[in-house]
Amino acid sequence: MWRKSSRSANNGLCVEVALGAATAAVRDSKDPEGPALRVGAAEWGRFLAGVKRCAFDSGFAG
């Protein structure tokens, strides 16, 4: 099941995530029939850990 980010807004940034037992998928909610980025559960966990410690913070204010 796809879940839309609570941070998605009318500013053009719309992300949805689908979590499975072994994979995670991310797609643009404005293009649900378009491509999705799929990664393994371990990679998704490392990505989330990086987000939580602001490892990807580039100063983007959104």
C-alpha cells in the first residue's frame, strides 16, 4: 500500500512510499503510473538513519 508523505504539499514535492517485508519503494505521487525507486530493507533502513541524523541536509527549505 502506498502512503503519501505528510510533508507533501502543493509546492511540487510529492512523495509516496510503499513498505514491504524485504523492500521499500518510493515514487512521485503526481505520477503514480510512473517509475518507482525500489531498494532492499537494509538500504532503506540506512537511508532513514541518514535522514534522522540530517546527513542529506543541503539547506533546501522546500
